[in-house]
Amino acid sequence: MTLEKISPANAGFYAPRFEVQIDNTRLAVNMSKAIIDITVEEKIDEGVSFRMTVHDEFDLTTQQFKWLDHPLFDIGNNITIKFGYGSSLFPLVVGSITSIEPSFFSGETPTLTVAGQDLSYDYLKRSSPERTFVSKSYSDIAAMIASDAGLLPVVDNTGEVLASVCKKGDQSYYSFLEKLAREVGYQFNMDGQTMYFVKPTDSKQEILTLELGNDLLSFRPSMKSSGLVTEVEVRGHNPNNPGKPTIGRAGAGSERAQESGRKTGSQIMQDKNRTVKRVITDLVVNSEAHANAIALAELNKASDSLIEGEVECIGLPQIRTGVTVRLDKVGRRFSGKYYVKATSHSIGESGYQTRFSVKRNAL
């Protein structure tokens, strides 16, 4: 889909605006006008955060600041931020305020920076006691943690049920779920009140096509082979059979097919007659299938580093982490389908701009 097709539903991209709701109440017009700029950032492995700068005023009569001590910006208040054009707005973050930072300079207008994180912050990102999950699959564990956090779980079945999986006391649930997702090559992220623990979505149809000279303001790609491998071997320790290593393997070409008709990073290395084998030995595994899943996830991670890039375009709230986009007219080598791994949406004096990071595993 091109921007031309979605332009009518987005007021021709000429009227960017945001909407802020705090504790389920939409900010009044005078309050919204006090916000100088607002940025929402999202990373696939860190969640969503936001910050906004508020123009404050000092009342000489009451000797008080208008917004600094206003209960609207109390720590812990729930907040929803939407970006878009005209009447078409998309929620970018549902979370809470976690910090306020005023700035005072003699002779200048005081400002207040209000920042926060998505709903995973309170339960998932804080330290928590050690916990052992018995006779559960990784997907079972993810669903349980999401429910405990009051989040809606969207989970793809990981299959194998493990005898026990332990979350350490010095781990947050967020870092624990990240670890599980990495081991099996899954995608773990938040979107509003929904927690995803799913198979990677980079093989899905791209949501938009952006062209240099038309939609793209800038694109800075980088292609490198230094992190590529042709084979991964996992030699894990199985507590049920400690005398013999449990071996798992993933070979060239077994990565995810992000885009048909292209060669993956491992296949490119293989075609150049360059054999690079990565051996992992410091893992506890429960079966050969578990070891194979870890090996494949590591091979996918290596090939994902083949092409990475930074993109800047007009403000597009549809671009979120986990979606794919097509970038065209950037040369035969770099044109193609990309997976979005991080985004930054900003509205300020210069209007609405979207910056995002992408990756691709094939040529």
C-alpha cells in the first residue's frame, strides 16, 4: 500500500495532531496548547516510552506555577497518547507517568518535562522474587505472566513442555521473557494493554511502500558480513542426562524467509565458500528439540545483521515495531522489504516526523 492510497483517510497529511488522555480524561484545549513537543519511542526489546515538554507559567499574584504542582501530572497517573491527522488518530502508548523534570532559568520561560513508560513498567520491569515454573512451555509461562500483570496475552504455542524453568531473583519478568523469546526466536513486545509473545512477523505482507524522493526523507542503510555465520551448533547440558551433551544444529538457509526469491545471510556466506560455525556450550537444554530451537534462533539473529538502517519520513502512526515496510528507489541492493525494530514519533514546532530502525536478513 502506498501513501497515496491512505492519504484521504489521513487528511492528506496536512493536519498533524496529538491527543493526550490522563486518567481517562482528555486534556482540555488550553492544556494541550501548553505542550510544546511530544515524543513516543518504541523498541522491540525495551517496550514503549514517552516524554513531553510543557510550557509552564508563573503567576505573580499567587506566586505559583500553573503546571508544576498540578495533580494532572502526578507520578503514577495513567496516560494514553494518540498521534495522527485530522480525526484519524492512532494510540501509540498506554502507560503511566514515571518522572517529571522542571527546568528553571533566570529570564526564560520555565518548562516541565513529563515522561513515562507503557503498562509493562509497574509489574514486568520492576525487580521481583525468584519463581519456578513447573511442567510449562515457554508460551504457557508468557501467558501466565501477562495475566498476572493484568495484560491481554497474545501468544503463539512454543510446543515443548519443560520440567522446570526458573526466573532468578535478580531478573525482572521483562528481561526473563526477553531471554525466553531469544532462545526460541520469538518476538516479545507490548502494544497498549496487550502483550505479544509470538513468532516473528517479518514474513508478513508489508503495510506500506515508501519511495525515496517521494515519501522517504532519508535512509541510511549499512550492509556487513562480519556477524554472519553458516552454521550454529548448540552443545547443551541436559540435567536429565548429565553424562552426554545434547546437541542442536541449524544450517545455512534454514532462517526465516523474510522475502521470497532472496538469499539469506548464511547462504551468501556459503556461496562465497566461507564457512563460519558458531558453537554455543554454556546452556542448559531439556531436549534435542530445545537445542535445535536455540541454534535456529541464533542463526536468525546473525543473519538479521546483514542489512540494518535508519529511516526518516513524514509522520506515519501506522509504523510500529514488528511491522514490515517496503523501501523503493534506493538502488537494487537496498530496495526491498524491511522489518521495523524501533520507532520514534515526534510532534513539535517542525510538525510530525517518524524515525525508525529497520533490518533485513537477505539479498
